[in-house]
Amino acid sequence: MVFGFVKQSGGNIDVNSEEGHGTTFKIYLPKADIEASQLPSADDLQSEGGTETILCVEDDANVRAYVVAPT
């Protein structure tokens, strides 16, 4: 999905993977043709919870416990 979005947007993805060190993905997107018309206000940045359900799939029990821990 990410690859398709990046290519559709005229961008590129650089992947660097090294055994024992992990993988790095760098996503390059073209600069926007126009400037932002207005910066978001503090009210725009706050999110409200609803009745969403998020599926967490993680095989490491410690990571899974951390990710699903209530805030």
C-alpha cells in the first residue's frame, strides 16, 4: 500500500536492510506546488476517542503487552 501511494504521488522509496541491524525505509515525496493556506489550530490537533476497534498483531508478548496497554 505504501509503495503504491508513494509511486502514485510521484515519489520514491529507498530501502536499506542489514542483518543484525534492521531495516530502514526512507520515503521521498515531491514538494507541494502550493503553500499551506492555514496552520492547524490546537483544536484541530486534538483527537477524540470513539468506538473504534484496533487489531494488534504482534508475536512478541512483551511488545504486544506494551502496545495494548491502556493510556
